[in-house]
Amino acid sequence: METEVVVIGAGPAGYVCAIRLAQLGKKVTVIEKDVVGGVCLNRGCIPSKALIHVGTTLDKMKHAASIGLDVGGVKTDFTKVMEFKSSVVKKLTTGVASLLKANGCEVITGDAKFLSSTSLSVQTKDGTKTLKFKHAVIATGSRPAAIPGFNVDQKRILDSTGGLDQTEIPKSMLCVGGGYIGLELGTFYAKMGTKVTVVEAGPALLGTIDPDLVRVVEKRMTALGIVIHKDTQVKEVKASASGVSVKLAGKNGDGAMDVDKVLVTIGRAPNTDALDLVKAGVKLDAKGFIPVDPRRATNVANIFAIGDVAGQPLLAHKGSKEGIVAAEAIAGKTTIYDVRAMPAVIFTDPEIASVGVTESEAKAKSLNVKISAFPFAANGRALSVAESDGFAKVISDAKTGKLLGVHIVGCEASNLIAEATLAIEMGANVEDLALTVHAHPTLPEVLMEAGELAMGHPIHIFKRA
């Protein structure tokens, strides 16, 4: 078998790359060992957000009396909850498969291994095939990192995949790791009625996120009954038919607890170890990621790497952007990856969204910045939907007013960050935010108001001279 370009992996990076290559006239073969859509569509972004939506809806119904709605006797059918999640996944994966087919991409189901820099083998259910290519794009993604001492059986001890595929609501759950996956899933299960405990080895939850934002989320987690242990390590886990016994060690002493399930969410590892990359001459870094240049090419000129395997940040939208860059580079266009603003979103309660320089990064770089934070509590739309927690923080150059970073915790932060990302990417300043008329009453007004605050003349909060 021969092709112009082989794309290994059909996740958000791989399938986007394949479609763009086809649009540019290339003959494309896609190799996927599982189902198109990758981790994001099948075992990550999409199913988790479907479940989070269910949990949020249930939580709102439980507290609807505060807005005059007595919704008594709410019942949960967890089987239907999971059916809803699976239906969303199926619609999207089916759509991706249709798009690949419509664009003329050949999809082969199997495991790929490099034989050289211009050929690879594919192990399929019908046997082994050899494929020759001119260019290859590695888009094999990542998997939950394994931790010694944790036997992830997806029954009592779960990783993120198991956490998204339960058949009943656990009575109690220990989330090992205070990163975004643990907090998203932990919050979902807490809203469904699970007694949740979060253990984080470090001094803070969401360690890379602005602590001012995290405090708002942590307060809400506590209100949901989630118990949080920081500076604490899990020393031992023993699973049995009835549950899991856990031993903890923290700065405040040791402890023990019994839980129904343990959810392990400590980072992710790149899927590069099974590709026989040494035969192609592709180099890896110390953590198993593939170094790439601005075109997303590896040290081997005709082999590219995109998505999680190409390193941080491990974000689906980053992988998709890289896929377009790699495709256009292979097609001979003068495209490079020069993203100025890469947004990140965490679907906690409330949501967190961030783009650009953080306050701590600005201090570390000795930047002369102005920090302006406008609260959702002063926004009419937020109050009208009973979602007034949080704020939008704008970081700008103190001298020029150039927008350097925007960080939001609050209602629909995931949607609000798009405007901020566009503004930073275009080189806007706080005056641009302030002068742009925003429809009223809407949540994006918090960005306009934060811009006005940065300029020294906010309307809807009082600023002392």
C-alpha cells in the first residue's frame, strides 16, 4: 500500500489534519487503533462535559426554591444519564467519520509501527499490512499516567476513562489529584450525591491557575460537601469486593478512610512508546514527547507530530491548530505555529477560563502591569440567572494599556474567554475592550467593565481616587 500522507491517530489533532490535507489535494490515509475522535470525543472532553451538564442541571433543580420554584421529588436515572452521554459521543464520532469519508480520506483500523522514515506496518484484524508514505503525521495523543501502587482495574480504582463510565452513582469517592480532571469529575459526582474527598499532594488545587480564581471554586466545592486535603499523599490503597481502604499522609498527620471508589487523575503520558520511532529516527525528549519545529516537523524532515505527543499544553484545540499548521506545511504553504493566545478552560463550578499572562507570571517576569478585576456580582445578567460568584481579571501593560492576559471565574467563563482570546491575538488594549459596545444585559459586559476599570473610570463599581 502507498499513500502521500499517513496520519496516525484520528483525534482532534489527527482528523483535523487529515481533512485539511485532503482539502489541499493530498492522498491521505488515517490509521486509528480504536474509534475516530480520539480521547477527547470518546473518553475525555465531550463525555465529561455531557455529565457535568447533567450534574449542574440536577444541582439547579435542588436549589430552585431560592428563585420561587419548588421542584420536589427529583429522581435520578443514572442509566439514562450514561445513555445521554453516550448518545452525544456517538453523534460526534459518527460525524467525524462521515467528514473523513466525504473528504476522501481512507481510514484503517489498526496499530501502526514505523519500519523506516518512509514506511510502517499496520496490525489489523485481518493481518499485517505495510504502508509506504511520503509524509507522516504522528497524532497518537496521550493516556492517563500510571502511578506505582495503584492497580487501575476500572472497578474500584478508576482513571478518567473509568470515571466516565460508571453504571451506578458511587456512595463515596476519593479523587487522587487536585488537577482539572479530578475537580471536574469530583464535582459532578458530588452533585449526583456521592460523598467526595479530594487529595492533592501539593499546597494548592489547580496549581498552575491564578489562586484568586481557584479560591472561588474551592469555596463552592466546600459548599457541595467536598472534603479537600492539600499537602497530602496517598500512601496505600487496598481494593476489595466491598470498597477501597486508603491510608493518607499529610502535613497535619496521617489518616485512613474507606471509600466506594478511588479516582486517580495524576497527569497524562504521551502515546509514543509503541510506535517504534527509533526505526524512523524520530527523537523523543526525556518525558517521551516529540520535539517539533514551528512547522510541527520532527527532527526527521518528512515526519510531523501534533497534539498531545508534541508536548504542552495538552489541549484538544491546540492539537487541532497544530493539525492545520502541519497539513499546510506538508502542502508547501509558508505556515508556522505562531499562536499568541492559547485559551484554557476548566469546567468546574463555577467555570474557570484563562488566556495570556497570569498575575504570577507577570511578577516573575518583572512586568509593569495593571490588574483590573470586575465582579459578576455587579453584572445584571449574572444576577438575573442567580450566578453572581466570580470575576473577570484583566492584566494589561501599565504604560501602554496593551492586553496581556484575561482570567475569568464565573458563569459561562468557557464562552466568555473567546472574546479575550481574540483581543490578545489581535494585539488589542484595554481601551478596545472598554470602547466596544456590549449588548445589555449580557455576561460579556464584565470584560467591557474590566476594561473601563483598567482605564480608571468604571461605571458599575465605585473606584476610589
